[in-house]
Amino acid sequence: QADDLASTTLLATDKPVMIAPAMNVRMWLHDATQTNLATLRTRGITLVGPNDGDMACGEYGPGRMAEADEIVDAVIGWFGVSAPLAGRRALVTSGPTHEPIDPVRYIANRSSGRQGHAIATALARRGAATTLISGPTHLDDPAGVTVVHIETAREMLAACETALPADVAVCAAAVADWRAGTIADQKLKKDAGSVPTLTMAENPDILATLSAAGNSRPGLVVGFAAETENLVEHARAKLARKGCDWILANDVSPASGTFGGGDNTIHLVTAKAVEDWPRMSKTDVAERLADRIADHFGSPA
Ligand code: CTP
């Protein structure tokens, strides 16, 4: 019978099926149920629970639904994913910032947000409670991640500070270094013969601020260095200047096709060493970084 949404869906799918049945102990132990169960087992359906225990009806025995955590663990286990970052909190910045000039114009950059979003996804998949602070992008919010949408660098910094404490912060956003010194309340009007001059003010450096956050400093602070030349040398200088723990130096020279593209060539620079990663997709960079972060923390919190 497939006369409800669940059984109709199960009949229509060719994907693996896992069931977490729950019912009264006599119903569960009944021949009819056990024979049907044997049929399901021969069809490769995986069972989670039921457990022995108290039932809503007041009886006791097998038939109590598996706990939610057991079901989640069974699903995670099925996919072969472990959760080494369970109990850790992660903060990720992503995307560009938009710095307004007047109500209709802004300064932006070409960051797509793909790398930062992929990192947030990878950390969340490893069990970290992840907050993604994102500038304007065309990407969907990653599943299982708390997403805070901001526009300017100053909003991004404020959102990061609100999201603390964190065990790890990864600053992948392409934060605008400067904003307009004054933001016009009204749209700047074209005035024949005169061209406006834009004066700029310096934006806060989010990576440097998080790295110097005293007691609230995340245990591991990771930044990116977008460089067009002398990659590792500039990354080392940036590591020291910003006070972070790791820098992922990536080549953003026009020839590399990194900005807006799908791939990244990364060199992981720490105070002690430089690791050259082969050219790989931004998703693979995110997976590898998340594995490195999990290794850094060792056993789950
Ligand atoms: N970053 C930040 N806040 C800023 C500027 C940069 O958090 N206002 C972070 C980026 O997210 C990145 C790292 O700092 O992790 C380096 O960014 P990058 O643009 O390479 O460095 P800049 O500090 O802008 O230095 P430069 O432009 O001189 O290379």
C-alpha cells in the first residue's frame, strides 16, 4: 500500500532507505510485523532502532523509537562522514562587501563567495556549529549553517563580533579595504561640467581584529592572501602583519582564473612551514582545509 506521502515516496525512490520504526511492544513483536520486517531486510532496507524502553502507551519493551541523535548518527555513518568538529564553533566570512557611495551606487569587487561558502559547508558537515557571515552573492545559503547577510565591511565586523566566541575563524571574504569617506543621503546628481571626487576612508581589517581579540580570539584564525605575484613571500608578511595562525595564499593573477572561477591554487602558510596544494576545485580546497582544521583540534570537543 502506498497511500500516504511517506510510503508513496519510498515506493517511488531508487535510493537506499533507512527506517526508524516505533510502535507498541505487542505490535512490534507480532508475527505480521516481524514477517514484514524480514521482507524489508531482504530488500536491503536498513533499520535504526527500535530501542527497548518505556512507551507512550504505558507498556515497556522493544518498539520505542530510536533517539534523534542515534538516527542522525546512523545517517552520518551511512555516508561515511565522521563529525570530528562536533562541539566546536566556527565562523566564516565570505563574498565581497558593498560600500555605498549614495543610495544607488556602491563600490564592490568580483568575489563570488564560492570559496567561503564551500568552507562553511565543509566545516558544518564535520559537525561544527557554523556561522557564515556573507556579503552579497548569488549563492544559496548552505544547508546546516547559520547565515548572516551583511553589505559593508563594518557590518561584517559587527556580525563577526556578535558571532563570537568561536574555536575557529576563517576569513575568506574579499573585504573592501576602503569605503567612501562620506555617504551621500541622496543620489548624487550629474552636474554639467563637474565630476565628483571620491574621498575614501579605511575599513576595519576583520582578520586582524579577530586575531587581536584578546580573550575572545578564536583558537585558530585562518586568512586568505589574494596575490598576483610573490605569493608565499607576501603571504608570510601578511601572516605576521595580521597576527593570524594560517594563511591560504591563492594566486589571483588574471591568468589564474581564480576570481569568479571554480578552481584555486593554494599554498598553506603557517609560522613554521609552507604546504603547496595542487590546483583543485574550491570545494576540494574547502574539504582539505576542513580536514586540516579537524586535525588541528584533534579529538572532538
Ligand atoms: N581581510 C579582512 N578585512 C579587511 C581586508 C582583508 O578580514 N578589511 C582578510 C581577507 O578576508 C583575507 C585576508 O584579510 O583573509 C587578506 O586579504 P587580502 O585582500 O589578500 O589582503 P589585504 O589586507 O587587503 O592586503 P593587500 O590588498 O595589500 O594585499
